[in-house]
Amino acid sequence: MGTKKREFQMPTAYTILLGLLIVVAIITWIIPDVRNATVPDIVMSPVNGFVSAFDVSLFVMFLGGFLGVVNETGALDNGIAAIVKKLKGKELLLIPILMIFFSLGGTTYGMAEETIAFYALIVATMVAAGFDSLVGVATIMLGAGMGVIGSTVNPFAISAAVDALKSAFPDIEINQTAIIVIGATLWVVSLAIAIFFVMRYATQVKKDTGRSLLTPREREWMHHTYHGEEEKDEARFTGRMKAVLVVFAIAFSVMVIGLVPWETFGVTIFNKTSFLTGANLGEWYFAELQAWFFLCSIIAGIAGGMTERRLVKSFVLGASDMFGVALVIAISRGISVIMGSTGLDMYVLNKVSALLTNVSPTVFAIGAYIIYIGLSFLIPSSSGLAAASIPTFGGLASQLGLSPEVMIMIFCAACGLVNLISPTSGVVMGGLGIAKIEWTTWVKFVLKVLGVLFVVNLIILCLAMAFLS
């Protein structure tokens, strides 16, 4: 009697991240100039990572509670069905429109963790439109990511880098116009490439579902969650459901408005909007967003005619659905914590910076770009990487007579590229967790896109370095 072979299943995000954590700890024992990671370092790193990422993790769970309430009313399912019905035959238009929207957030204020709020909605919409959940993930992640790659005024990348360089070298003059022009070029070109790849894949999947890159397990989850989404009857779209969707739209609109640093652009109309959270719109961060979505959950429940018990139950269930995502974010942050506490990140930074002396502008640009790709795996935070590295690399570029503005954009482009695939990125792992897509499946899809972006962006940066130096 033969034995049935067990189907091979890829390891989960938790296993991948814990494996990386162990690898990083082992590396600290191999390199003599860093502090060796101890057993307590390893054991406590997920917990310390959760502490470090507490704000975004809690935001994810409050967001889950809000979505739980909205979903319980039936407004979201029927609203999506109504949109898809009106777009019959033109569903592909959703992709460029949404990707442009998310890219605007990326280039202006570094929209990253905030995109987690949109995954459940966009994935459901794309599946209802006849695509798969991977199209939904790509629309958000690549859309916002292309904006981050081509940051123009992103305070978490551009401002953080400029401030770090000026603090270390006050005499270095920074041309903000040059940064914006280079950033806008990277943004537009990268976005066009990403839209092409996502639309091509979406078209293939819509014509033949067998072309989907999802594994059987991922397809099963997708069909279980979104089965019959396209068959919702618009007649069931009641007045209460419409009221809930109005609350839904306001919730996300205020979130976006609250996060954009308006004063940076000279906009002062939101200067007296602190009556709700104590912070003006434009000064919000995760604490204000947590309070905002909690309040919107209550309003949505009342608008949907829910009883107090049903509202509380749906909020708690929605929040519990997001706990796995919060845990992934925490573990990924734990890897960064252990690298920082052992000094491994700064060791690598100091070693690689020495490789770029006495080289041509083109070789410098190429070398710095490749080095920053490696550094971004070690330090996923753009503001953290800017503070740690730009004084070294920007100062070196200036000493060699090269453009510090291009150096800043090399940092932005490389960091943005890596944070679209890095398993140490809470945004990547969190978004995939919500969509129930394994990291390996995402890599299979996005690797070709990143390869093209790597070459094209490097060409733009090399030309900019040659022209401005």
C-alpha cells in the first residue's frame, strides 16, 4: 500500500522572519567588531519589535475593528458590487487611477504604513472586477512605492536626509529644486513602468484565471472570502448602507488629509482643526489615527442601525482578524532592533562607505545605489537610514565634488525599491498578511518589475550625477 505524498507548502511569514532573525544573530558572532547577539537578544527581539512598532500595530488593529463594523453592515460588499457594475467592461481603468492616487501619497508624504488601511477594500474590489488578490496588492504597494522611489517633498526621506546632512555639514548647500526635478523624473518613469506590469498581469488573469500566480491555498482563501462578490444585488444597497459608506469615505479622506504635512507646502487652512484630537490636520500620526478610526467605528455602527452589542462584537472580531498582521509587523521590526542593538547596521555602513572614494561620478552613483540597496535591508526605516547614513555618504559625495542632491535621491530610490520586497518591511508583510498572500508569491510577481526599475532608475541617477557634478 503506497503512501500519499504530502504537498509541499512554503513557510509562513512568521517562519521566514524568525529565520532571518536567527541568521542576523549568527552573523554578529562571525563579525568580530560588533557585539555578539545573546540568547536574551534573540528571545526578546519580537517583543522589543512589538514595542518599537506599537503605534503602527495598534493602528492596524483599530483599523481592523472599523472594517469589522463596516463589513457587518453589508455596506462595503454591496458598494463594491455597485462600483464594479457601473465599470462593467472598464475595470482596468481602476488600476492606473488608483496607482496614481497612491503614488501621490508616496511622493508627498511617504505613504507606506498608511496604505495598510486600504488593502481589504482594494483587494475585494479587484477580485469582484474579475482579477485576483495579487492585483489588489500590486495596485497599492507599487502605486505608493513608485511615489516613494520618486520622492519630491517626502518628509520621512527627503527632509530627513537634508536635515541629517545639514546638521553634520552646515556649509553644504542643498538645491531643493534639483531634488524635486530628479524625484519627479524617477516618480513618473517608475509609475509608468509599474502600471504597465500590473495592467498586463491583470489582463492575463481576467482572460485566463489559470495565469494567476496565486498558489492553490491562496486561491482557496480568495474564493472563500470574496465568492459571489460580483453577484451582489444593487437593489439591496439600502439607505443605511449608503450612510455607512459616506462615513467610510469621510474616514479615509480625513486620514489622508490628516497625514499630509500641509505647513510644508505653505497651506494654513487646517491650523485650527485640533479640536478633535489635540493635533491639527497635517500633524496627525498613528495615535490620532487610532482615535479617529475608533470614533468612526461608533458612527458607522449607529448609521448602520447596529445594536450596542453587535457593534462591540463586530469591532472586536475585526480587530482580532488583524492581530496576525500586527504580529508580522512586530517580528519584522524586531530584526531591525537586534541589528541596531548589536551595532551590526553601523558596522556595515562604515565598511561600505570606504569603497566609494576615488571613483568616477558614474561609478560612485552605481556603487552608492547598490550599497544602499543592501543597507535598506538592514535599516528598513527611511528616516532612520537617512539619519544614520546620509552624513557619511552625502559628506563623501561633497568632498569628491559630486552632487549631494543626487546622493540624497540615490538613497530615496534604493530605499524605496528595497521596501517593496524586503521581508523586514512591516508594510510589505502587513499588506500581504491582510490579503493572505505569501511573501514568496509576491516575490515571484514583483521581481521582474524591480529588475526593470533597478536598471531604469540607475540610468536616470547616473545621468543626473554626471550632469550636476
